Amino acid sequence: MWDVAIVGSGPAGASCAAFCAAAGLRTLLLERAHFPREKVCGDCLNPTCWPVLERLGVAGEVRAVPHGKLSTVEFIGVDGRSVAAPLPSGANAEIAIRRSVLDHILLRRARSLGAEVREGETLLSVRREKQWEITTTHSQVSAAILVGADGRNSTVARLCNLMPRKGRDRVALQTHIPLQQDFGDRVVLQLLREGYSGQAPVGDGLLNLCLVSRPNDLSKIKSWAEQKFAIPCDHPWRTIAPLARAALPASQPGLLLVGDAARVVEPFTGEGIYYALRSGELAAAAIVARNDQQYGRAHERLYAGRLWINALARAAVEHPRLTSNLLRFLPNERRLLRLLTTKVVRP
Ligand SMILES: Cc1cc2nc3c(=O)[nH]c(=O)nc-3n(C[C@H](O)[C@H](O)[C@H](O)COP(=O)(O)OP(=O)(O)OC[C@H]3O[C@@H](n4cnc5c(N)ncnc54)[C@H](O)[C@@H]3O)c2cc1C
């Protein structure tokens, strides 16, 4: 009998497991993959993550492993016009780090604090009796509290009948390619007729390349990238969908959802890892306090006052040509983009 069973060891699950284990709870972390594993992501670590990483005791390790330092964000319109905005510098700088590296550090931290981490175990079913009866591909366990940290296509949410019906949405492609020597220490967010692309150096001579488009435009946007970055057509890409879906109730008695499982945000602003880490921490605090409702309220506060900018970004990237034209004619477009950037990356 576990105090808490957490499904999924991305930043949300690993953070929740680490804080639960540190507080002395019998903590089980179930993860279907074997780490280190990659994940479809722009790999950018918003400066707001640093305080959580400090409290987890891994900030030093994250700073020490290969990563790309990002001093500016460059927005490029469909017409090729570009505007750059500075990013925070110093210890709280924005960096780009491969998810195979970041997530492995977090998983190891949860394990070192006393969580039992079972890799290669996929959740199959859950049944609610007095406690949760959880079946995976390898074992059957009981737990007082169940935490769904299994991402945007959460099996926990689906098994608990919480998942909304899938609509038609955009698709993301992601890969790592050799970094061009003159790329510089910038993250590029480029609007394209077919959607958008994100590009960021992640260290070890690699560039993270993300493409987002409607399914019908996927082959066109992929051809654009293959041509621009001289990528062979048999190069492997990772893919994920949907990019947007309705938010789910983050807390119910005995059941908490953290990270993308609870709420998915538009990737363009690069905040998902922060929400995952912090919601994992908030969920752990509520579990330790035996107060599920505390998490529900804290989860709402986490997003309050921040979501409008994400919604604005989504509207902008869903209409790339209109956005590019608007920016061309807007007075003070440089100031506006700098202001919006500061709002997203404020520590
Ligand atoms: C194209 C794109 C670009 C992005 N770029 C950025 C960015 O630059 N910066 C940023 O901060 N955010 C970015 N995001 C968002 C970010 O990737 C997510 O918000 C973040 O990964 C959420 O973390 P999580 O722990 O909730 O879920 P995940 O990271 O998805 O982790 C879920 C874990 O659960 C496991 N799992 C799933 N199902 C099961 C199961 N049935 N049983 C057991 N385990 C299971 C998975 O293997 C996985 O390890 C981007 C997203 C996309 C799609």
C-alpha cells in the first residue's frame, strides 16, 4: 500500500514524486519509458523554473550539463522581417536543454529522495475501492492517492472518464540536427505560411528544431525545414498531437492531475515545463497536508494572470500571415514584443 502513486515521470511527475518522498511519504513513480528518453519539446527552460529546480536541489546539476544559453529571442514573420527581444541574463537565464538530459536528472532526484521509480511500466487500468487499485504492464499496486502526470494524452484522465473528445488540432514535429556554426545564442520563433517553427541550440553542437502545423500542411512545413537546414528526407522526427485541449479539473478527492495532464498550454511561449514542475510541487504540498482542495485552488492561482498571453500567442500563431502583416504596420512593434517577452520570462 503506497501513500501516493504517480503515473508519468516528466517534469510534473518527477517533481511531485521528489517532494512527496522528501516529506516522508511512501511514493511510487510509474513510467512507461526507459530513461533517458527524448520528448517532443522546444527544450527551452523558462527562467521561472529556477526557483523550483533550486528547491528540488538540482539547479546546480542542470547548470552543469550540456545546454544552450539563450540571450535573445528572435521573432521572424512570414515575410522574413525579424525583431529580437533580450532574455534575462545571469544565474536566472533562459537555457535550452535536451529533455533526455533534464528529465533524467529529475527522475534520478526523485529516486535519490526515496521514491520507488519503476521504468518500463505502462499504466493499464485503475479501479477505485477504499484506495486505488492500479494495474500496469508488470504489476498491481494499491495507493491512497493517485496522481496523473502522464502528459497531454493522459491515460489516468481517460481511465477516469475525464478526457474531452478529441477535436481536429495542429500537430508538432520535433528533432535535433547539427547546429550551424553562426547560429548564435538565440531562440528563433519563425512564423510560416503553414504554421511556425522554433529553433534553439541545446549544447553538444545540436539544434532543437520544432515544426507546428495543421495535419494537411505537415508535409509542406517539413519540406521547408528539410530545404532550409539541409536535412535528409529519411531523417527521423518525433511527433505529438493535440497541441490544445480543454483544461481538466486538477483535483478531485484522492485524484490529482499535474502538468500537461491537467492543462495544456500553447508551446510557442515555452512555459509548459514550468507549469509541470510547479504543479507537481503544489500537488505534493496538498498531499502532505491531506488537503486535495488546497491543490485545486493553488492550481488555479498558478495560471491566473498568465493565461491571456498564452491565448494571445495561440491566436497569433494560428493566423501567421495576419500576425505578420499586423506587426508590420503596428507602431512600436519592437517595444510590444519586448514587453510581451518580459511578461513570459519574468522570474
Ligand atoms: C512542440 C512543443 C514544443 C514545446 N516546447 C516547450 C518549451 O520550449 N519549453 C517548455 O517549457 N515547454 C514546452 N512544451 C511543453 C512541454 O513539453 C510540456 O508542457 C511538458 O513536457 C509537460 O510535462 P509533464 O510532466 O506534464 O508531461 P510529459 O513531459 O509529457 O511527461 C509525461 C510522462 O508520462 C509518461 N506516460 C505517459 N503515459 C503513460 C502511461 N500510460 N503509463 C506510464 N507512464 C506514462 C510518458 O512516458 C512521459 O514520460 C512544448 C510542447 C510541444 C508539443
